[in-house]
Amino acid sequence: MKACAIIAGGGTGKRMGKDRPKQFLLIGGKPVLVRTIGVFEKASSINRIVLVLPEADIGLAREMVASSGFSKVVRLVPGGRERQDSVRNGLQVLENDVDVVAVHDAVRPFITEDLVDLSIKKAAQHGAVSVGVPVKDTIKSVLDDRVARTIERKGLWIAQTPQVFRREILDEAYRRAYGDGYYGTDDASLVERIGVPVYMVPGSYQNIKITTPEDLAYGEFMTKQGSSSATVGLGYDSHRFAENRKLVLGGVEIPCDRGLEGHSDADALIHAVIDALLGAMGEGDIGKHFPDTDPAYRGISSLRLLEYVRDLLARKNRRVLHIDASVLLERPKLAAYTDAMKDNLARTLAIPSSSVSIKAKTNEGMGFVGQGQGIAVFAVATLAHS
Ligand code: MG
């Protein structure tokens, strides 16, 4: 199944009172449009992105797409007079192999990858869906400043985007709308009027449309919220000492008459750090991502596994703030090697060495560590939303 997102940007944004179109205003130092495209770029269910923008903005948008390294954006198309005309222009350039189309407002940057993926899945199942949220406030119908009636709130939803459709359904809805000279306020309404049921996918109250200066301020607030909420993960690993093995810790080979038993290079320090990072992301543990039954990981350098976790962090929009680890072993002494270990971890995770701390200590002769049977490592990772 191939899914394409049509991201449609509006006009000049008169309600905003700024001279720049809304989609180019900055939130948290990043243009709204770049934030929005970034979500679809990362959503695994989306294969391609078509951008529809006012003709005058296409040059600037093209530069932003290039400098952001977005690889899914295949077309930039000039918009039409109304939003519906713009979406139609986008539909007209879709390649033949596209099965599902997600239409999204360029100025809804707080949509999430999970919600995009879910709405694509639901549209493939039902044919037509809209992301939306139940109405929280009481809605009144008002005529000449006077309440005409109070509308029953039960069953009322606010439609957001993305609205996602099987391609043939949306094509038919557009063909009929233009045949009848009909203009709707969203894409779902065009589909509803041809008798195809549209299903609601519960969205998020944070999936706001940036329309007024207050929305911009709220958007700033939300990006700050995201970056200030840290998560912490705890990792632990232990390995038994074995003859005829190398001792590798933190990617550094340490001279020793024996090493650690294990499927990979048995780098218990990196394994504990990986478990801490996965824990802070709520992504399970090392065994889930790298099963030791998989021959691909036999003898592999654990730094390669850490690279995989680095990429997962990027996909999950997480940034490593700090890592702290304690290695428990009786011998050999590690002090001479901890700087090299820190550098390996920092380089692999693309963070400063000062964000990595590694300590080593003995277990005072007690337990399996104290008796020299093996080593144990504890690690803590602190992550922020990037
Ligand atoms: Mg291990």
C-alpha cells in the first residue's frame, strides 16, 4: 500500500496580522511548515508528500525542504483560490500507484507520527476517516447576538486533519463536488455528500491550527513544555568472566587474562546504557531489539547496537541529556580507560563527552562480583524531547 500526504498551506494569514504567511512563522525557532512536514517525513506509513502552497511561497518552501533534508517531498504545487482548489491541485499530480491520500493543514504542526500512522491504518480499513476531538464546550446557535438555541453537545466533534481516504473515494468526491459546483469546508464533507461513511479517529487537543497570534503563543508554550519534560531510564547488565575472550567495555579493549562470556562482544557497559536509553523511551529492553537467537549479532561490536539506538532516539524525537554508569568489578582497574569509553559512547550517540559519566568500583569481595565471577553494570539515561 502506498500512502501520500497532501499538505496544503493557505494564503497570507490576515488574522495573524503578520506580513509572513502563517506556515513560515517560527515556533521554537523552527518554521511551522518545517515542523509539519517533519512529522509526515518521520511517519513510517507515509511514502510521499505533496506540498501545495501559494505560488509566491514555493521558492522559499523548496529551499526549506532541501535544507531540512526531507526526502519524501516529491512535488511542490501552486495552490488555488480556495483551500478545496488547492487540494484538488495536489490530487491531480498524484502518481498512479498511490492507494491512500492523507490531506493535512500545513499549519497543524502538532500532529504526531502515531496519529498519522493510525489514521492511515483506519482509512485503509474503513475507506474514509477524519482525525478529530469531542467538543468540550457548550455550543450555542446565535442569531443577532441572541441565543437561538443550545446545541446538544453529545455526539459533536471538532474535525481536524489529517483526513485520510482511499484514493478512489477522494477522487470521486472531488469529481462530483466540482461537477455540482459544491464547496465544502473540509475534505470529509465532500466524501460525506457522496454517501461514503467517514469514521472519526480520536485525535489530540494539542493538534491545533496556527491561525491567530494566541495560537502562536500556545505553540511556543507547547514546544517548551516538550523540551522541559525529561524522562529517565535505568539499565542493568551482568556478564560472567570466561577464558579465551577479549574484555571489551565501552567499546575499549582492555588488557586482561580473561574476558566476558556473551553472544555479542559482551560489552556489559554498553548493554546497560542501551537498556537505560530504551527504558527512558519506553521501548522495552535490549533483548527485544537484538534477540541473542539472531546470528546477525554474534560477535558484533556493541557500538553498532548503540548506533541503532541512536537512530531510534532520532526517530522518537528524543535527545540524550546525560548518561551515568557504574561498573562493578574486582579487577582489572578501569581508571586508565574510562576517558576512552566516554569518548566512544559520546561519539556514537553524537553528544558531548561531558554528557557521559563512567565510574568503576569493586564490590569489596562480596557476591559474584567480589569473588571475581563476573561484572555488573548499572546505568541511568536522561532524555529530553527534541
Ligand atoms: Mg549483556
